[in-house]
Amino acid sequence: MASAPIAPYNSSPLGNSSSPNASRESLKMEPLADVAMLPGEERVIDKDIIYICPFNAAVKGKVFITNYRLYFKNTDSETPVTLDVPLGVISRVEKMGGASSRGENSYGLEIICKDMRNLRFALKQEGHSRRDIFEIIFKYAFPLSHGMQLFAFLSQEKYEENGWNVYEPMEEYRRQVLPNSEWRVTFINKNYELCDTYPTILVVPFKATDEDLRRVAAFRSRCRIPVLSWFHKENHAVITRCSQPLVGMSGKRNKDDERYLDLIREANGTTKLTIYDARPNVNAVANKATGGGYEGDDAYQNAELVFLDIHNIHVMRESLKKLKDIVYPNVEESHWLSSLESTHWLEHIKLVLSGAIQVADKVSSGSSVVVHCSDGWDRTAQLTSLAMLMLDSYYRTLRGFQVLLEKEWISFGHKFASRIGHGDKNHADQDRSPIFLQFIDCVWQMTKQFPTAFEFNERLLVVILDHLYSCRFGTFLYNCESARDSNNVRGKTVSLWAFVNSDTSLYINPFYTPESSRVLYPVASMRHLELWVTYYIRWNPRILHQSPVEQRYKELLALRDQYLKKLEELQLSDSTHLTNSSTPNTATPNQHITHLQTPF
Amino acid sequence: MMFSGKQTKPTFKSYLPPLQTDLKKSPQLPIKKLEAKLLPGEIIVNEANFVRKCIGSESQDDLWGKLVCTNFKVSFISHNSLPRKRFQCTHRLLGEHDIPLACVEQVVTVNDLKGKQKILGSNQKLKFNPTELILYCKDFRIIRFRFDEAGPESAKKVCLAIAHYSHPADPQLLFGFEYVGKRYHGSTGDRVNGVDPGGGMQTPLFDCSSDWDREIKRTGASEWRVCTINQGYFISPSLPEFFVVPVSLADQDLKQYACFFYSQRIPLWCWNHPSGSALVRMSNISDPQQQRKVEQRISSAITKSHPLRSDVFKSDLDKNLPNIQDIQAALLKLRQICVIDPFEESEEKWLSSLESSRWMEYVRTFLRHAVEVVYMLESRNVPVILLENEDRDLSCVISCLVQLMCDPHCRSLHGFQGLIQKEWVMAGHRFLDRCNHLKKNDKEESPLFLLFLDCVWQLWNQYPAAFEFTEVYLAVLGDSMWVPIFSTFLFNCPRQRAENSRDFASSKSIHLGQDQALRFPPVWDWSQQFSLKDQTLFNNPLYVGKIATCVQNGTVKTFTHRRSKKNYSSTLRGLPSALRNGSLGPNDTLARRNSLVLRLRSDLSQVREQQETPSERFIRDYFSHPVDLQGLLLPQLLPSHLSVWKLYFLRWVPEAQIPQGGPITAFHKLSVLTDEIEMLQSQLRQYKGAGSTPNNLHAEHSKMYFKVTSTPHQTPSPPEYLSSSFPFSPVGNLCRPGILGTPLSKFLNGAKIWLSTETLANETF
């Protein structure tokens, strides 16, 4: 169509297709208005409705609800206005206006989404038309609250690759040269008996016995003991992660825990182990009241404790809420910068990034570190995974990034179900928080500062976030491995990576230049941190959706390849004409051809 | 070696034992050979030995050398070189540590023992012996020298000399006069003393009627003519000798009208939209009684020159844009937060401080205003008059921006340079006063040109492939304002240039020959400042015009630069609805709006529905289609989509530098690829006959700074010296008080990181 050379993720900002591939899936599917339905997707209801677009006007059209999505298509004009919203994105549905409301279009629905937009629809007042559609959306958007299954379990999508095989823990540990004489693999948690929110395979200090681990578990919140996340092949320093120690008001000590941390330190002869407590100091102190706390100086003499001042999930939730207020539906124009500042969103990004920089710097200088927050599944996951991204170029590849998410986030029990609230109607749940979004934002900031260091592009990050909510894939469902196992997520759902890896060309950064041993230190300064407008402000129609430089580079690559081909052809015809001659004129280009086969 | 891939060749240096660091400390280095490199006409005024230039925060990194004040620059000559100086863009007129006097904003002397500090002006006395000299520069650098080991008298003298010579009392004391004047002695030939008359370039200077004629032809402005009544500057002191007026206005009429305008500035034609609508700039009419009549005459003449006889739209710039003092105040605040405030402490409030500087707001205001004008030309198809009191400041910015948005020719290098000649230099922007070269009147100082460059950068940043030049070019162009030898930035108007150079010539008995004025080189003669190799940093590898391609269904189409005339028509949209007296009718504001919405607004108060003006709809329509980079370019105007021009404003800030990162790393890859394509093209040409061009010619003629490597199967990784400040370097250029106490290792954090990983990696082998 008209927008061919631009290829934005959402060609029409009015109607985002969060599944850009939907139309090219090979399976036969019944069309829904003008998009193909997914295998396993079923129509539930169609209805005439008015979409109250915040950017231009009220649009008359038809809404189609399936067990996966809400699809709207206008009927009132030639220019298409469409909406394609996976029901999983819906955070909340509200009725607006009552039976007594006067005026046209004052009676309808408001849908608040998790992806920075709200949708408003107006309906006719007569004949319970609103009640039906409200109830259907409510039921299918929140299936778990209605005793139904998430769409991921109903989907019949098939892909060539089994995305669940992207991450094989043993394979990943072997890549890190583990186990070795300092670190061993333990299967103590194979039935989730040591810790029900950890994965089954753990890497621990070689000298720590399984009995030690059990005793340490008793002193760590939710038994999340310090285990290895990453091993530095050259200096043998490690990143380990855990939850807070159960120090409590009385300042309890635990010899086993103290000795265990010392084993981590000893493994590569680090003189002082650095413990990064992600929280602000006061929060760590306050946690003592609920039985938690932090490692005291006298108890852990060979360790130094550093607080990283990152706030908790509630602060982040409020920050994002404020951000939404200033970008949707309209961008706050008169005091944009100070409004942005007052959301503190970028400030939080800065703290997370600078925390990760400190971790990476410590490890690359040869010292081992322990990272924790309270439970070790939110801020801890942000810090370890970002530090690993800085240290290990493997995680900056398309595959490696998938492994990183599977490992540090999914397998180590970031509570996706609670933080996102998949299929759950309780929108005000205090457990919800955009921790993972914040992490992806940090990754985006890094890709902006190092445009050649990442194999994947911005589009991958957006697709990951879209499917964080969509419930189309099993990848981000449930809080931990044990829950995933008992619900047979691997057997019954498709992994997001199967979908992503079915067409990797969409997600490749053409500027990528592999550099195996480079540590990336982004500048965590407000001077460089930017609001990720192509994500947060993507619904605004006054915004241009294109990545011209990337596009242009691809065009140039194609041109280069075409020239190379032409030259080769000319040489072939040359060599047939003058078989034996060795004139310098033809020899020179020949040499160059062989030189120019750059790996693209 | 696993890192470099290529073999490290032994160099001369590698046979020498590494320099001891304490050697650097001692001032006992041979000083006899420390001599300033002087340009023709340059003389040494004063100098001091055993001076330390501060590089980082610790004195051990400082450089020892001689501080020299000439009539052109502050020069620092040292035997030591900077640490980690693997890359340097060499300036032909300035050494590594040189600062042109014109770039010095403020001279501050300090005696830290006595706790005294004094800002020096010209002809002043200093009652204490300075231990330190701090030069605050117009380009945001802050340079510090220490005199701990220098003779107190010579230190004082050199400070006073710098202060005095950076405040010239008369334009003819600006170094350009001596420099250019010197070149008239003892040389003949076309290339007058090394100064190429036209700069050897295709850049039109618009100082002759033929340049204007060509511009009229290029834009198809057949109803406009070149007017020569101001030859010899007999009509207006601030207008150029040649300019363009409607054909319907006779010279006699113009002479009659001239007296009504400020400084007898007859309205100037800037440019014609392909649809025939002209862009005209005009100063205010001083006599209110005549105002109506004269305005009407001018307007109707412009209307007569319009193919559809459309009425003129007047855009009052003074009413809608900040004034020059506002803009100056904004820059000062921006400088404060970028380079003076301590970095860490200002982090938390960075965004709100940035907002309160208002710089970004002004950038946006100018861009938005230009878009409004574009809307009138493009969508309403009416001629536009830019109205400004003196027509010498705001109009320059707006008329240029409008042309950049509408006319792809202006986005080529020569087109852009011609645009600046036309709308700034010839139209009489007071560069001398606005740059405050004479430091006479601070109230007249205003960074309008820098603001313009920032606006261009915003467009460039949003559409990098649409411009032939790079952001390095824009930054270097801005810096060139402070090298006082270019005709471009030295004068308030062409007449001032002519008069001053005549005076100077007669006082120095220079025979100008056929020239009317001294041939100051225009800044566009880039070879004055940079080698051809360094000039390739200006070439944008993304530029569509050069090797335009379009990939469709897997096949590649290549087309050469299309004629702009043809492109013009593609930007035409619909026919105009006539305007009455230049104001919008009531129908226009509400045109085509769904009546339903109006009712909705009252009912759904929660919906933040805003009244969309026709120009907003024009913008929204524009963004709903793919952008043709050779057609109309409208900037994204939301404040969330405008950025700080980091390369310009933050290049000296060590903490803000991203080692081996920043947009330059992607640029590097692009440059290499474009270079490879150019090479393949030349090889293909060889095959197609036309004789044998030797292959090595490619390397010399390549337009790209970074070249394809001959190593097979190797994706070039970005060179280590790249950073977000490239090709500039913070080292030694920003020594604000706050940086004291920061270890150099942090200051040069890139170097440290590389050291540690390299040593680590080496251990494994």
C-alpha cells in the first residue's frame, strides 16, 4: 500500500496492529472485517458503535469482539479508521453516562489500556445494547476473573521453531564456562522445594553444600538465596542475586549466610564483596520492621554495602501514571520539560541505569557482587540483566536478548502475572507495576547511546511490550517457573520467541557491529536520557512513524549488493572474452570483489 | 591480537622509552623552540613562559608551555601533547590550543592566594599578580591557564594584552583586515593572494545581479526582476546593491517608496514557491500616515506578480516571536546550565532548568512560525510578506527556514550556503553587532544565527537523509563566526564591508585594483580552515540527492538528483481559497469539521478535544503520508520531539561524553558503506569504457570521511577515538571550577574503560 517504504510498527496510529505479522501467517484463517483472525480465535459479538477518537472526531463504525481482540472499523468514510486491540491490553472497562444522560454520544464505554491509551465508544441508549457489549468485553478481557482461560491456551498458532527451546539453562551456563572449579550446578530445587519462585537449576559456590543452601534459605526472604547470574570468564568475578536477609528489628545474624557470602567472595579472591542493595537506605531500614533488612557491617566484615536508591513498585506505578497524563491523548505543550521532570520517570530510569553501571564496573574490575532488593524479583532483575547487557555482548544479539529475558526475568520469578495482571479484573491491585517496561526503556536508552552495539532494533522492544500484555503467547504468563510447570505453559501455549524468530529480519538493526569484548557504559545522565516517544507517544496521529536512517541504510545495502552483482557479471563476461590475459585493468576490480564480501 | 585485527606497525614512537609522567610536571623542558605559528599579518603582542594549561582536574595532567597573545589569537604552545589524542581535526588557521580573540567572551584573572578575581576589559589595570587566567569562550569552552611558575609581571602583561586585544575599538582592528590586506602585497593573478574570489565554489554570493537572475530563473519567478537602484548604496545603507522586486514596480516608484521604510529598505523578494507565491520581507513603515497607502501599493504589486493574483498574507514577526534580547538571555541561561553549573548537582533539575532557559521554546516558536508561513504558501497558495521592524533579524531566520522546508535545493550544501548569503549576509543581518565582535554594546548581542542553526539541526535531526551536510558542518559553521576573517560574519551589511575595506586599503596604501572591497574570503571557502580530507566530515552519507535509491519489490532504482523544478510541482496541493485582506475568514477555522464533534465537545467534557486550526490539519495531513525527502519537509513540532543539540552544546562537557558511542557510530558505518558504493560505482564506470581510471583515484576523491577497509570479511568496528563529541574533544576545553577534584580517570572515562578490558583480554593469551 501507500506506506510501503516506511513500514512503521503501526502504520495507522489510529489503529495499531499489535500483531504486525497477522496477515502473513500461513495458516488459513477466517477474516475479521479486514484482518485475519488467529488460529483459535473466535468471534463473540459484532456491534454498531461510535468510536470517539480523541484526535479528530467521532467515527461511526462497527466493533468486533473475539476471544482475543477488540477490532473496530469505521463505516462512515473512505479513509479507514481501525483499531486492533488485544483484549489483554485492557486494564479497565467503565460505563460512562447513565440512562438519564442527555445529548448524543454521552452514553458509552471507556476502556483504559495498559499500553498508554484509552478508548471511548458511544452507543445508542435503547435496548440494553451497552450492557451486552460491556459484559462481553469485561468477561473476555478478564477471563481469569470469570473462570475462563487466557487466550494463549486457546491459540492454535503453529511456528516452525519451538520458542520454548530458546533458553536451555544448562546450555547457557556452559556458555559462561560453568560449572567450574569455583562454581557448581545444583539440582536441589528440582521440585521447587528450596525456593518455589526460583528455577530448578541453580549455580552456587563450589564449596557450598546443599545443606548450607537450605540453612541460608532460612535467612533469606522467600528462600531466595544468593545464586549466580553471570560469570566473568577472564577475571572470574560474578554477579549473584538474592532477596534481603531476614534481619528484623532485633538485628538477627546468621552464621551460615555470612559464611555463604564469604564463599562467593573467596571464589575468585575478591578482597571485599560488594553488596548492592537496590533500595534507598531508608526503605531498607524500614523493611526491618517486617522482618527484612540488610547486611550489617559487623556481621559481614568482608563485604561493603551500597544502596542504589531505586524506589519501589508503587513509586514506579505512580510515575508512569503521571507520564501517561502528560502524553495521552495530547502532549502537554506549554511546560513540557518541567512536566516531564515532575513525573520523575526519566529520573527513575537514570537510577536504575546508574545502578547497573556500578554493578558492571565492579565486576569488570574483578570484584564479585551480590545484588538484591526486598524480594529480589523486581529491581534485582533490572540491575542484573542490565549489568549483564553491558558486560556480555552475547546478550546484545537477538537470540542472546531472548535468553537474557528468559533467564533473569522469567525463570528467576519476576512476578509478571501480578505486575501486569493478565486476565484479571482487579485494575487497582497494588501489586501491579511497570517494572519490566522500565527495564525495556533502559535497554532502549542503551540502544540510543550505542546505535551499533545491539543486533536487535527498537521494533523488537515494542513487540515485546505489546505481547507482554496481549496474552497471545505464554512467555510472560504466571509469576514463576513452578506455576508455569503446574499449568503446563510450555505444552499448551506458544512462546513469543517462536513468533519473533519466524521472521527475524524485522527485528535486525542494520547498524549492528559485533564486538565481542566491549563493555558498554551508557551515560546515565539527564543530558542523554530521552523520553521514548516512539513508544509512549505512538498513538498520537501528529507523529511521524519512521526510522529514516535505518531504512536508508538498508536501501544502501541493497544498492551495494546490486553493484557487486553487476560487477561479478561483468567479470564473468570478461573472463570468457579474454581467457588468459592478465591485464591489470581487469585484475584490480577482481581483487576488490573478493574483498568486499562483507557479511551481510 | 584479537582486537585490532590489523597488525600494529612499529612506529617511530614505539622505539622511544615511554615518557615519565614527572617529566611532564617539570617546567624545565626546552623552551627555545616554542614559537607561535603566525598567519600573514599576525604579530605577537605579548607572551609568558612557564605557563600551565589546565587539562583535567589534577595538575599532573596539565601542559607546560608558552602563552602568547597575538593580534588574532591566544596561543598556547607546548612540547607535551595531550593524553589520548588519537584523533584531531586540524584547523589550518588555529593550533590545537589556540583561541581566536574574537571567540573570547570574558577574560577573568584570579589570584587565589589573595582571593581576588577581576574581569578584564580593554585598557584596564590590574592591581594584583594573577595566578590564573580563565577564558570564557563564545563557543561554550572554558579554558584555564595557571601562572604559578611564570614571572608575575609577564603573566600580568599577557593577561592585560589578551583583554585589550579581545576588545577591538574599531572594526578595522579585527584581524581579518590585516590578514587580507597582507595578501594584497606582492602577489598577482586571479587567485588574489590565496583568496579565491568566489571561494572556488558554486556557492552564489548574491553580490552581483547574475546570481539573482539565476535564482529568479531557478524558482520560476518570472514576474520579478533584479533592481539595481541601490548600486553604490545610494538609496539604502543596509540593502545590498542588487535585489529583486515585482516587475510592476518601476525604479522610480521604488525610489519614492524607499523613504517610507526603515533605513530606506525597499521590501525584498526572498523566494518563489513553485505555485508562484512569493516570499517577501519588509521593514516597518515609519510614517503612520503613509503606511496604508504604501503597504497597499507594495501588496498589490506582489499580487500582480502572482499567477492567480492572490492577495498577500502579512506575517508580523515582532508580534509572534521573541526579540533579540530574549534570545540572548536564553542562550546565557543555556550556557549556564550546560557548561558552568556543576554537572552532578544540576542533573536533578536539568529538564526544568532547560525549560526555564527558554531556548528550546524559542527554537520551537521559530519552527512553528515558519510552518505557519509554509502553510500559507503551500496550502493556501498566497504570497507572504514577513514583516519585521528593521527586517534584519527575525526575518533572516524565518525566511531561511521556510525555504529549507519547501525547497530541496536549499538542503544541498551549496544551496544552503547560498541561502545564508541571500537571507543573512546580503539582507544585512548585523553580524558585527550581533556577534558583538567589538564588545561595545552588549544589548545588541544576540545569537540569532546560532538559533537558526539549531532550528536547522532540528529539521536535520528529524530528516537526516534530506540534507547534503552533517551536523558537524552546522557546528563548524557556527564556530566560524568567531574566526574574524570571513566576509560572511564580519559586517553589519554589504555597504559597511565596502566602506571599511576602502578606508583600510587607503590607510595601508593597498591598491584594490578592480575590486570594490578587500576580498575577504567567505566562510564557504572551507579550504581556508580545513584540509579536503577534514572537509569530508561535512558530507552526509545519507543524502538522497547524491545516490538516491528506492527499493521496490527487491529491485533497486537509482536516480540522480532530480531537477528541483519537477519536484516543486509534486508539493503542490490543490488550489487556493482567496484571502481577504490577509486574514482568515470564519469559514476557514471550522471548515469541514464534523458538526457532531461540536456537540460532543459540550457533552463529553472529559475528552480533551482541541479546536484544530486549518494549519494544524495541514500538519496532520502531512504526517499521515510518507514523506518525500526531496519534497516538502515539515518538522515535528511537539515539544517532546525536539531535542537539545548535544553535539553543539554538550561537546565540551566531559561527563556528557559517550565514549565510543553516540550517533557518530552509526554515521561511521553509513560513511563506510557509502564509500564502498562510490568505489563500486567507479569500478563499474571503468567497465563501461571511458578509459581507465586508476583505482587509487577513488581514495582521493571519496566524499566520505570514513573509508571502506581493504580487509576482507571484516565489519569495521567504530574507531576507538569516536565519541558523542566527535570531532570535538572535551579534553582541556572545559575547566570549570566544579571539575577540580575529579580525577582525570573519570574525566577521560573512555580511556580508563578501554585500558581495563584490553589488559584483561591480554591476560588470557
